[in-house]
Amino acid sequence: MGFLLSKLLPLGLYPLGLALVLQLVGLVGRRRRWGPWLSGGGVLLLWIAAMPYTSRQLVWGLEEPAAALTPAVIPRADAVVVLGSGLRPALAPRRQVEVNEAGDRLLTGLRLLRQGKAPVLLTSGAKVHFASGDPAPAEAEVARQLAIDLGAPPAAILTNPGSRTTAEEARDIGQLGRQRGWTRILLVTSATHMPRSLATFRRRSGLEVIPVACDFQLTSRSNYGGPTAASVVLDLAPDAGALLLTSQSLKEHLGLLVYRLKGWS
């Protein structure tokens, strides 16, 4: 129940959920002076959150530190740790494991393994589903299978299939690492997720953690180009993709705050 609540409660703080709450409260109080103002505030909030300009600033606020934290030359370590996300299990109608953008995590981990940066690759991620009878395996197992399909030796792949959150991954992988005598790991995750995951692993794992960010949503500011009349119009117009990026970025900023309050990062 606690895990379910951790997924449900933040929805009211993300732009879409908060905008709907403001709309509903404004509708209930429409005969009062503040009712239309709340409704208008909900629309304005949703518009601002859906602007590409807004989403870019929030994404850069996470990705720029992640890029700066990743060393130019990746050192050797005891293990490459790939945090879960980005994979879809081989369930019908899929004929094989499929990946989305966050699948860059596993591809980056495999590159590091092939470069000899560590002798083993550890895939992480539990089965997180709320429907009954869901046949999907834990994401760590899905990632292991895809890694083997892509040529990684089975003996070099370890799994951590029991951790549902970043905090649990840091705790459980730290315990596994100490049992196996590890002192240093290469932590691979999406750039937007790296600030929270790195802070959490350094606090909870007891290991030296080298960040390797991947899955960048944007190029750097210097490579983005200058504004034009057309780009300014598009930057201010609401866009569903931008709203998604804004929500994902706010999730990370909020998650980092909550983790700090709980002493996890």
C-alpha cells in the first residue's frame, strides 16, 4: 500500500493533475469570486508546463549536472550497474524484447562491458505492476535476456530483480557489492535520473560510485542554436511531448527533494 501511495500522491503535484484539481475546485466554487480565477490558473499552469521552452529549462537543469559529473575517461570498476527502465518484455504481440529511449541504459552498459571497464554487468529492476495475473518478468531479467541476445556472455550478467525504487536499488546493490568484495561501480542511468540516483547510491550503497549518464533528451545549450521568430512561436505553443518532459523532470526534482528529506540522498 505504501508503494502504491508513493505513486498516486505525487500525481496531484504534476502539471496535468494539479491543473485538473484547480479546474475541479474552480468549478465547484464557480459562484464565488475565486472560482473563475482558480479555473483560469489551472489552464495557465497547464499551458506553461506544456511549453517546449519550459520543458527544456527543466531538462537542462538535470542533464547539465549529469553531463558534468560523468568523467571524460571512464575508469575501471568492479561492476557496471544498469538501473531499470526502457525495456518492454517479449509478450504478445511482441516477438522479442523491445526498447524505448531509456533502453540506452542497457546499450551503454554493454558498451562498457565490451570495453573491459568491468568484468560483470548487473541489471536491476523489479516487476512493478498493479494488475493481477500479469505475466511480465522482473525488468532485471528482461534486461539480462536482451544483453545475452546482443552477445554478452551469460556468466558476466548478474541481476537485481527485487528493488522497486532507486532507494531500494542503492541499498540492495550495495549489500550485494559488499558480499562480492566490490569497492567501485559504474552507475549507468538516464541523464535526467542521474542526479537523484547518484546522490542516493553514494549515500546508501557504501561503494565508490562513478556516474555514466546516457539517454540525453536534449543537446547542450551551446549546440541548440539561436532563436528565430518561428522557434519562439513554437516554444510558447503547448505541446504534448513537452508536457511529458516537464512532468518527468518535475518527478526527478520532486524525488530528489523527498529523498533528501528522508535522508536517502
